[in-house]
Amino acid sequence: MKLAVIKEKDANERRVAITPEIIGDYVKLGIEVNIEKESGEAAGFSDEAYKQAGAKIGATANAVLSEADIVLKVQAPVAGNITAMKSGAVLVGLLASQEANIIKKYADSKISVFAMEYLPRITRAQSMDVLSSQSNIAGYKAVVDAFAEFDRVVPMMTTAAGTIRPAKVLVLGAGVAGLQAIATARRMGAIVSAFDVRSVVKEQVQSLGATFVEVPAEADEGETKGGYAKEMSEAYKKKQATLIHDTIKANDIVICTALIPGRPAPQLITEKMVKDMKPGSVIVDLATASGGNCALSQRNKIVSEFGVKIIGYDNMPARVPYDSSRLYARNLFNFVQLMVNQKMNKIKIDFEDEIIQNCLITHDGRIVHPNYNKSK
């Protein structure tokens, strides 16, 4: 069995799908690892480190793809890389958000494509959960970037010249990224509060030392069966807008992490709300790839509006590529193990496995995932 990893083409993507420390685990499964040269350079992993770990380095992407049984990526490969892959190959990565013509191209090339974003939230899949591992990094980095742009001291300081009050941070959305943002901001000495439509997360927020800000709602009204936030009623949204408007006036930094799977990100901060914030405040919007939680966010830019800095990086984990890659690579290895039959020394996909069923997009020339039925 041969596994290939190639360079990421997106200019803002510095992560890599395999790291030297994980190569030995693949070798133990009987897999030969081939990596396009300089694939890990942006994340801090040299070709020499990969060689020493047991990988082979290829001169071009297509050279390592042509014989690969398994291909690992962070983001989707370009069209030329897809056609270079052999029929029956397995492609694994963050591949859910793609155009219909690309999905069709996978099917036409008879590639079995797995989108890790569709991993079910079950105990057995926790070690493969790329969204959680990367969201943890995103929540941490959001706070670090916010404090870097904030032109004041964050923790309380008592000096002979007077006392500096601690910065106040509001986190919108208490999922994995939000909870990590809370923990990071608290560790750095800020006073933290958090808002989420899911009342079930209140205890988690409070356990981290933050205050939970909430709009009273029906039990479990804001949560899907899978544990994600869902679209709320218009009446709730009006109450929510008023509460957030009043709350952000008293805060110095707002970290926006709210996402609804399969839908545009909810707009939680309007232009008027930004205008009413204190001069020097900072907003970090982690949802710009899905439209943004703030009306004034600009994707991959830092803008200043009404004296408020708004950070709109759409790929925060890639801004900490070394550790993001290490976690991502481990997630992928745990997933790939499901498909490797060591005794037979080949890929054997169990289509009855819940994890496989949820993540599989295309197989044997067909589009099989229900989210892409319109692409058939």
C-alpha cells in the first residue's frame, strides 16, 4: 500500500496532512509514505525530517499521486491533481465545502472521497475529530491575535502609580473554539463572559470561570440532536440582538465563533453595534468563511471601523501550523486505520461502519453522500 501527501495550494494554508512523528505508525501498518518535496516546510517540517522518519520524497505532486492507494490532504486538491490519482484511490481531508463540478470530477475519476467534517459525534470517533482539534487551535489563536491588536494591558495590574483594570472579553458561541477562547482569555487575566443559544453549555462556560449570558428559551431549543447550534426563531433573534448589543458595549474584546452546520453563519453583530462599542475595542470573527458573525468583517483582513479593529482571518488553525498539523495528522491516521487490512495488505472499506457512511462522498463512480444528491 502506498500513501501520498502533497503540498497545499492555497496561499493561506500552511498546514500539512502528515508529520514526521506519525510516519512510523503508517509504516507499521505496512504503508509506504511518499511526500511531495517541501510539503511540510510552511508548517516547520523539513524534507530531511520526513526522510529520517521513513518517508520517501517525490519531486512533484503528480509523481507521488500516480501510484498512491491513499491520499491525505488538508484542503481539496486542484483539478490536475485529481486526474493524476489512480482509479480506486482513497482521498481523505477537509473536503465538504466544494463545488458540484469538483464532486462530479471525483466520481468520474472513481476516487473514494472522505470529508472529515462529516464525522459523526460518537465516542469511537473522538480521536478522529478534526473539527474539534482544529477549533481548539482556532479558539486559542483568536484570543492571542485579539490581545496583540488590543492596545491596552489585559490582566489587572496594581502598581505604585495606580491600578489597571483587567480587559473584558465576550465570547459568542461556546462550542470547542469558544470554550478554548474562554480558557485562554481567562489564563491571560481577562474577565470573560460568553453567549450561546444552547443553554446546555452554561455549566461548561461557568466551569471555566466565565459568566454565561443567555436569552431564556425553551429547553434544548438551540441545539440539534448532534449537539450543534441550530437556527432560532425570529422572536428569539430579536431578544438575542438586544442582549448582545447591550453586552458588547461593556466589553473590550469580542470573539465570534458561532456557526450553524450547512448554513451561513448567523450575523450577531450589526454595524450599529460596532459603532456603539468603546474606541480601541477588538472583534475577532472566526466565521468569515461562512459569511461572518459581524456585518463589517472582511475575509482575511484586519479592518478598523468606528475605532474598532475587526480581525477576519478565515483559517485560524493555519496561523499555528506546526501544532495544528500535528493534531490533524493524528486525526487522519486514526481514521485511515479503519480502512487498512494488514493481513491482506490492502484497503478494505467497511461500508456498514457509521463513521465511513457519514464521511463518504463518492465511491466507485457514484456520488453517495446525501448532501450532494443535487450533484448527481
